[in-house]
Amino acid sequence: MFIFAEPLTCYRLIVKMSAIQFGEIMALKLACIGGGSGLSALLSGIKHYADLEKDKNHLIDLDSLAAIVTVSDDGGSSGRLVEEFDMLPPGDIRRLLFTLSDADELAGLFEYRFSSNGELGGHTVGNLLLTALTEQFEGNFPKAIQAASRLLSVRGQIIPVTLDYTVLCAELTDGEIVRGESTIPVRENREPINRVFFEPRENGKTHHAPDKIYECQAHEGAVEALFNADVIIIGPGSLYTSIMPNLVIKGVVETIQRSDAIKIYVCNVMTQPGETDGYAVTDHVNAILDHAKIPLNYVVVNNQPAPTEIMQEYVRKELVSQLTRIRSLAEEGLSMLYEDTQHLMDVLNLAKDISSLSVETMQVADASKVQVSYNREQENLEAQGIQVVEADLIRDMVVTEFGTWLGGVQMNVIRHDPEKLVRSLVKIFRNHPKLQESV
């Protein structure tokens, strides 16, 4: 019995074997999946590694690098442009154009955010330029990205995971549906997320019958990049709003499952309120496996403690959020009692909610619940055939969180250090038996 591989797979295998025979080194083709600041940090590290010629053996093929990006953002500048111009959100795309650009001065202008209180307030130059290019190419978003990439001398490809116009939804464990990517982390109902899925955007170009299950379709460029990759890196990033939106799209998961590429998941270093409250590494991994059934080879995790003062700030912010919700529920209950006594059962239900929130508040006060850690004795991902790679991956930095219109608030946060992260990944590339023949 003979099993025939797909022609493209055979071609790639022949090319690789020929290179090995003649002593050539085959650079690895990377496909990185995610969105937001997490994917930007990863790509920044990869580009820095290549640009400084640390990659003397040409381990990574930067020009064939593929960044596959979620397009579900509906907040801030992106959300306003989505509503006004009926387009895909440009924000995450813009951030990666800046990250992978070789035109430093022009790329910096791309990130400039207008600070006026008029219609331009809160918008970035890059978002507006991508909007203009999309209109110039008659709604063809991939062509707009390619044009912006040429303008900024971008290395690699930036590919939207889908071209469908969608709304990201989260189903909570109590059955409630929360709609909108920006709404999910700040929802009042703090029940854990059971799953995420897409619905078509009503004023967009995607339509489906209400009695049918909607399936968001992958952009063919994303599928092709995943199929051709030697290594597929998932994350880091917000689990349910940056990573999962890529992994619930028809065509993406199937391609990853069939691919013979090495699959690596980079776990977040900190939990995220409203998404991964109290999550350990295994909780992150199990959420991915529940959604996508992807055969992960490696999980990369941080094993160093964050600075105490920053951990305390994370805890303080969460406590303020929890106590604000408790106060809101208490005021609602008092209002009901003052009106009449017919709402007694509703008030009792509110009391149960307050009691539950109080227990959660005690858990939030435990700083160890804020940082994502891995306990080999308790979690044992190795039993599932997943190799856990632990390393010092963090850095503390100041970021500015922008409001709806003007300015923003500066905060000390913990993020992945791009250079530390890429060094850990390079070690995996060099030590994995399947890749050693290439590197």
C-alpha cells in the first residue's frame, strides 16, 4: 500500500534533502499567530535577532516570516474606523507594520496618535493611512497592507487571518453571551469564559441565515503561510481576544493539525482580568486544546518573579475593579428594597452575587494569582506529550493606556522581553531533532 503526499509537500521535502546533501543550511520559515502587543513583542525579538546578525547561520528566514493577525478589534481608533468606513480593523496590522519596518523614521510617524478632541482625536496616522489605502484599492484590505508594507520597507508578510466582517463573542460558563472584543475583558458578569466564536457583523459584507451555524472562513494567504511553515508559533497575547480568534476560524485549525511544522505556544506571563483570572499555564493550554485540538510540541513559560511593587499595582487595580462591582450590586439591591418588597428574591440573588464576588476578591488579593506560573508537580504537561521550556522571559515597562478620545494613563506593566523570548525559541529550533537537519 502506497501513501502519496501532496505535491507541494513532496517539493519542499526534495528541496530540503538536496540542501542537506550539498551542505547548505536551510533557513526556517516561521508562521506566528496572534495579535496586539504580544505578537508585536515576538516579531520585534525575531527581527532584532536577524538584524544584529546574531543569526550567522541564517537560522531564520526573515523575508518569508508570516505574521497571521486577528482582525476582531472593535475598540478605540480601530472600532471607530470599522463603524465609519465598514472595513476590517487596522490597529493590530498597523502595530506589526511598525514592528517589522526597516524605515525607522517613517514607521515612527505611522504610530503617531492625534491628541485633539475633534474627529481625529485618538486616531493614529497608520490607521488612517490603512483606511485610505483600503478605499483606494476598492475595499481590498490585503492589497492595502501590501502597499503599506512597501512604503515602510517591511520584512516578512503581515496577513489578516480572515477577510470576513465579524463580531467576536464569548460564551460564559453560565450561558450568557458577551458580544464585542473590547467588551469581553470589562464585562460586569465575571463568570469564566467557556468558549469564543464569531457572528457576522450586521452592517458588514458577511451574511448568513440566522438558523444556521456561522463559520468564519480563513484568508487563503493565512492558510498558505501555515502550510509552508517549518515552525508555527502561537502567542503570546490575550488568550481569548488575541489568540483564540485565530483558532476558531475554519481552515486555520485544520491546516495546523495537518502541518508537520513544530508547534510552539508562548504562554502569557501575567493573568488578564476578565479573561484569565487565576489561570495557571495548564489552564491556558487546556483552553487552546478545547477550542482547537492542536498537537502542541512546546510551551514556553516564564519562571522568574515579577517585581513586587508592580505585582502590587496589578492587585490594586483588580481590587478596585472588584469592589466597584460589589458597590454597584449593593446600590442596585438597596434601590429595589426602597421601591417595594416585591423584588425580595431579586435582592437575594444580588446578595449571592455579592458573596461570590467577595470570595473572588479574597483570591485577587493573593499576588501569586496575578502572575502565570508553572508547577511541574501539579500540572505535568509532559504527560500530554508537551515539552515545557522555562526561562527568564520578563521585563517591566511603562505603557500608556489610551481612553476613548484623549491622552492616556501611564502604567508599569510586565511584558515579554523580546530578546529573551527569541533566545529561548532559538534554543528550541537548534535542539529539536526534526529541525536539526535544517539548522
